[in-house]
Amino acid sequence: MPELPEVETMCRGIAPLVGRKIVAAGRLPCQRRPIAVTPGPAGWKSRVVGQKIDRIDRVGKRVVIVLSNQERIVFEPRMTGLVLMAEPPSIEHLRFHVDVSTRKEPLQLRFWDRRGLGSVRLYSAQEFESAFQSGKIGPDALAVSPAQLKECFAGCRQSIKPALLDQKRLAGVGNLYASELLFSAGVHPAIRCHRLTDKQWKAIHKTMLKVLRTAIRYEGSTLGDGTYRNALNKAGGYQNKHRVYNREGLPCPVCTTPIQRFVQTQRATFYCPNCQADALGQLEEPTSWES
């Protein structure tokens, strides 16, 4: 579930690691489904131990620790991964650790993943550049301009909501925030990208920045399953600000029309049929919807 706001919150939460020297790093014993961790133990010891943490970056939905030798430790949370500096939600789902030295007691970063879909990978500077160069991942949703946003989807005939989830076009937006930003923009989630007007693209850009920045301020969304937590194992607060996501049948906060739900590309979409009405008649054909 972690999307840009949740991953950005993780990055900010582990900022105390910057400038510290790594004294140990590697996979933790776990009886659950193993996650992808590369390289092996010898590689972590020879390439990481003794290096200082230069900075913390974020690439889309990934936490990136940049080392003094310019290698990168990349955590990809996927559905249930968490990057923590506090006691984890459960011991049995701990997957990886990075220990750093301090003047007092050591600090420990731990990667926790309940479903085991996440990964931890070490990249050289060249490998990182190759893996995340333009064309393999889109521009960051917080850095893209209105014109760049439109260009990301130029010629795309897919409906806008699932298109926003394509990380090769735009990095960071996921299912939850796509529904939220399209509601705020007044754009129906089934309108095809190539039929959106310049005015609609500008509205999408404006509301995307507003929704994502506000969600970061509230440290992300912790949904009903309680899985997402910040680096201190505390719940986020933006779930209390959701306007349409997971609110099927509840009144729209603007017009009181019941929020509706349908499925696009196997993902639930929530919207207001009044505030996001198809005034231009540009919806994709209903036969392509899933229900």
C-alpha cells in the first residue's frame, strides 16, 4: 500500500541516520516467506560496512540510502513493507537490518514486511543510474510541471485513473491517492487520457500536489488493516481526511451524493458521480469496465 506520502514519511523518519557509519547490515532470520535481498552476506559486509550514510533519497515509492562510496541501499516496500527505527509491529516479520554507530547506543534501521513482497537491493552508482533512468521510471509526482504531466500521458488511450498508476509514466501515485486527487480535480476516473483538456490537466496537476503534500504533512494514511506505520511505528493521520477512497455509499463531502465504487484494471476506484460527472461525454466504453 505505501505510496509517495507514506514512503516520503519513511525517508524523513530515518533522517537521524545521515552522517553515521554503518557497522552491520544484512538479512535477518525469518521463518516467513523470504523477500528479495541482494547481494549475499559477503557483499553487504565488503561494500556497506564501514561506509557513512551520505543522505536519504526517495525514488517514486522506494526509500534510497546513499552511502559515502555512492552505492545505494534501496528499500521497496511494495504492499506491506515498513522502514523502521522503533520496535516493529511484530518480530516474526522482520527482514533486514542496518546498524549504525553513535556516541551513545547504536541506532538500528529495520525493514519489516508482513506479506513478504518487498525487496532490499544494493546498487553501485552505475547500476542505480541504469535501473532508474528516464524511460524506466517516470518523473516524480512532486517535481513534475503541468506541461510535463500532460506530456507523460501524451497519446495514452487508457482511462486516467489506472494510467496514473503506471510508474513508468509518473512515479509515486498509487491507487488511493489517484482516487483522491481526481475527485479534488473534478475529473471522472474513466475519462481517457487523450481526451482530457488542458484545463483538466492543470486541475489534475494542482490537486495532485495539494493532496500529496497534505498527506505528507499528516504522515500518510493508515488504513483499516493498520499495516502502514511511520518510522517510529506510529499510525499516519491522512486516512481521516479521505474524501472518496473506501467511502462507498457515504455522502460526498461536497454535494452529499453517495460515493460510488467500480473496478478498473483489478483495482477499486471511488468517485462522486455528481462532482466528477462526465460533462464532455469522454468516458471510456462501459464494456471495458470491470465490476
